Amino acid sequence: MVVQSTRFGVLEVDEKNVLRFPEGLPGFPEEKSFAFLPYGPDSPFAFLQSITEPNLTFLIVEPFTFFVEYQFEIDDELAESLGLTKKVPPQVFNIVTVPEQVEDMTVNLLAPIVVNWEKRLAVQVILGNISYNTSHRLFPNGFPKQTAKRGRSSNACSKP
């Protein structure tokens, strides 16, 4: 599948890397299909590029790399609608905001993206848990020293 992106240009995307959001995303209800683009090998970061809107790209991150205590419950109705089971567990991502100073990146822990890779279905859930918000600092103490040595463009990301 060919996908146009203002950020990445023309992309050839394998159908197995396209996630369907049956309800769209909050604020983008018409956007129901996104290409999952890993940032690089072994990185917790990836991009979601809209299939239909070249200007719509989200940076996402697997939260447990940075927030080991992050947790929430997936209700039975959502688990069933996504086809999640003990044998088909979800993968969780959160949307990242990148300000001018990259080390000040924040992550939206209040609205995780829950993915079933087997069915390539996803939904962004808005949690009722008030201990999370939409702008948790990803690097509250600045970049880790090993990241700083490698530079900001370290290519590291996991594939589905």
C-alpha cells in the first residue's frame, strides 16, 4: 500500500503494519487507518501516519520503558471488541508531544492506545484515573547519559 506523508514522503507500507481504529481517534473521528512506522530496531518509539491525511502523524511510545509502574484496567467490553485474550494480549502506546526542546517531551498517559496486532485493531482509551494526565515528562531529569552520547537521532524501535 502506498501512503503519502508530508513528514516521510511517499511510503510503501505492508498491510500488516496498518492499524484500524474503528472509532477513529479522539479529535480525529474520521481517521480510522494508520500506518505503524517503527522508529528503528529496539526503540520504544514509533510513528502513526494517517493513511488518508498526509499531514497527520503522531509520535508514539511504549510507556513501560519510561513508566514501569504505569497501569490501567481494560474493561471486558473493550477487550472483547478488540479480540484481546490471555493468548492475544494488548500492546500499549501513548502519544508523545515534542516541543522545541526535545528533552522536554511529554507523553499522554491519560489516553493510551491499545492494540491487538493479530487483528490489527486499535483504540485510544481515555482513562478515568485522575493520577495520570496528558503531559507527563518523558525525561524529567533530562536525557539519560547513554542517550546523550549516542545523540538525539538514535534509531531504536520494536516491530509488531
